[in-house]
Amino acid sequence: MGGATYLVDAGHGVGQQMMLAGLSVSSLRGIFVTHLHSDHTVDLGSLAIFGMFTFGPDQHTIHLVGPGDRGELPPVSPCATVPPAPVPPAPVPPAPVPPAPVFPDNPTRGITGLFHHLMAAYATDLNDRILDSLRPSPFDYFVPRDITVPKEAGYSPNGNPAPSGMEPFEIYSDELVTVTATLVEHPPTAPAFAFRFDTAAGSVTISGDTAPCENLVRLARGTGLLLHEAIDFDWVNRTYGSSADGTGRASGDHRRKSHTSAAEAVELAKRAGAKALALHHLVSGTTPLSVWPATGEAFPGDYYVPDDLQSIPFGQTTATTRIILEMVSSG
């Protein structure tokens, strides 16, 4: 918008994709992180560190906005404690040992903690460049901030991660855009957010990773463009349906409870009254591309299954009202 770039998530290759899209890191006004899974954050460090080579003396602040500390660990999958039934006359196998969390003293840090620890890991590199080459520190420009969920929402990471009926709330605004958020269902991740960007030209709503969620429908009411994730549950069943080991069963369970099919995304977009729908974060990457467009026949508005770097119009179709899909993740 107006020469400013607003980035949602920082998955693998995001810096290169920005370059290919003609968007400089220095044009960033804000980075908005939906949730802290690695496929949405893994290149945040490289974006911040290599950004120092593009910043001039008049570089503006880049707001990094995302989930706060979860507050408690998620429960262990029941697949870790219930072994498969033995086949007679085989002996009963011992019960598997529940997994132990890493960094138990601080196991659920939010976006602020994540950013600070990423920069700390690269302290040797950063200090070489700051002291010897007089490059700026990432902390001169990147300002991380945890999203505070309104207390009245009734949020609880394990008990109520996406309270029904919650109202969207503002997390950022400037002269070009207002960003609102709501909690969505992507267990065991909490908090997990969807974002809506309202501009003078129109609006874009981005689901983040989520199962079908009423909060998303409320956030996306009348939006010009809804970007929604989609998963191929036939692939899930083929891949994990007959799995005999705990990891396979747990992986299948996660995908079934935490994601949305293309048909479900269409129904959510219809109920929200979205003018256009684009599917992204397509899982799996091996699903034939022909599977996704067929679902769009049930959607009354514009329907997209976009390629990497495709520019999608929203609102008033002008040179400044566009969203560029930087990466279709199969993670």
C-alpha cells in the first residue's frame, strides 16, 4: 500500500521471494505472525539480519507483531501413552515413554522472546558487522511486540484457545492500514491468529493455519479478499490412515483437527460474504493441482488457486491495491 509492504509470516525463503516480487526489506512497515510454527517463522532471523544491508539512515521502524508466550505446554498426544494392541502370541510391548519438552525452563516463548533469542544466536556475526562495518543493529529498526488478547475473550491456551463469539480486536494501525485479529483453532498451537487488513481501497483477511472457525467468519465479514489455508484430507488418510506407529498416528490426528479442506474454506468464505477467495498453504504439495480449482465451482465470487508471486487484486483494482502471494507452503 502506497509503497509500504506488510508481510504475513516469514516462512522458508521469504527474503528471496520478496526480492523476486520487487519488494525491498526496507519497505516493510510491519511483519504479522499468525502463529509460531517453524514453517511460518523459520526465515525471520535471516530477514532481520540481512535487512541491515538494505537500510539507509532514514530507515523507518519495522513492527514485528505476533503471539505472546503460550503460558503452558500443550498436552501430550494420547498416541504417546497408548501402544498398539499386540498380535498374539507376541508379548505385550512396554508402554512408550512420554516425550520430554526442550528448554523446560522457558518452553513456550512468544514472538518477542523468539526474536531476541534468534538475534542472540547470531551475536558474533552481528557484532562483527556492527563494530567493524558500522552496520545498524536489527534492534535499531525491528521492534517486536507480543499481541495481548483481550481478557474478556476468555482465552486459555489449553482450555479455550479460540473462544467462540469473540470480537476482532485492533493490533496495529498507521495512515495506510488498520490490522485487526481474532483467535483461530490450530491445536495444539495457541495463540493462533487470523488477521484482517483494512485500507481505503479495500480489505484482505488471512486465515492463518486453522480448522473451520466461527471467529474467522466474523473477522472476514464483507472482506474484499479472503486468503484461506486448505488441506487435502484424502492425502491425510492415505498417508497416515493405516499408520501403526505413534508418530504417524499423532501426525494424522494433528492434520485432521487443525486444518480446513478446500470445500470447507469455500463454505466459510460464502458465509462471511467474501468478495473473493484464494486458497494458499496447500497441503500436501503432492496433491494434483486439478483438485483445488474444482472446489471453486461452489463459490459465487472470484476464486483463485494462485501460483507463487501471483498478484491478486482486491477492493478497487489499482496499482496499489494488490496482495502478492509469496510462497505456497506444503509444510
